[in-house]
Amino acid sequence: MVRVLVVDDVYILRIGLVSLLSVQPDLEICGSADSGEQALVLARHTAPDIVVMDICMPGIGGVEATRQLRRELPATQVVVLTGEPSAASRRAALEAGAAAYVTKDAAPATVVEAVRTAWATRPSPSG
């Protein structure tokens, strides 16, 4: 099972993502957070395999949370899911260590596939 942490400050989107991902036979939700700060705390306690992370959130945004998360938990992959489709936003997320960048207008199957691809293409533990 791939353990997934969902992070979005918009409640309806967060519960929708949890619902979408939790019915997948190979995915398990290990938590959800509404801020970058909460995501970092939960990730430290649950050690998710994948974090689905919004970019635009109050406080610590998704790019900085991704940077910190990748530094502290390098085995955890981040899939950015955002309503911010700009090239600069994409570049910032990928430079921070995101494994994938998906916009919120993507089909649900695209989001699920991004999570699975991030898991399948993660670096091996030996380096």
C-alpha cells in the first residue's frame, strides 16, 4: 500500500481528494492537512510515501513545505496539485523537489496516475 497525505486549505477539495484516493486499492490515506505547517507536522509523524500538496495556502505555502519536506523526508515524494498553472509556479515546485505538477482542472484519473507515477519512479533507497 502506498501511504498518501493530502494537503489543501480548501476543505471541499481536501475531502474530495481524500475520497478519490481512498477508494483506490493500492492507496491508503494516512492523513490530511489544511496548511503547510500542519503538513510538515503530520508528515514527520506518519512518514507518507506521497504527499499531494496544494501550492497556494496561507502561512507556509506548498513550495516551501515541499522544500522542507523533501529535505527532512527524502523518501517522501510530492505531487503538487494546484490551481496555479503558470510556468513560474511549475518551475518553483519542481525546483523545490516535487515529483509531479498537476493542475486542479485535471481529470480525477490524472491525479491518481500522478500519485502512482511518483511512487513508481521514486529513487531507490540505496541511492
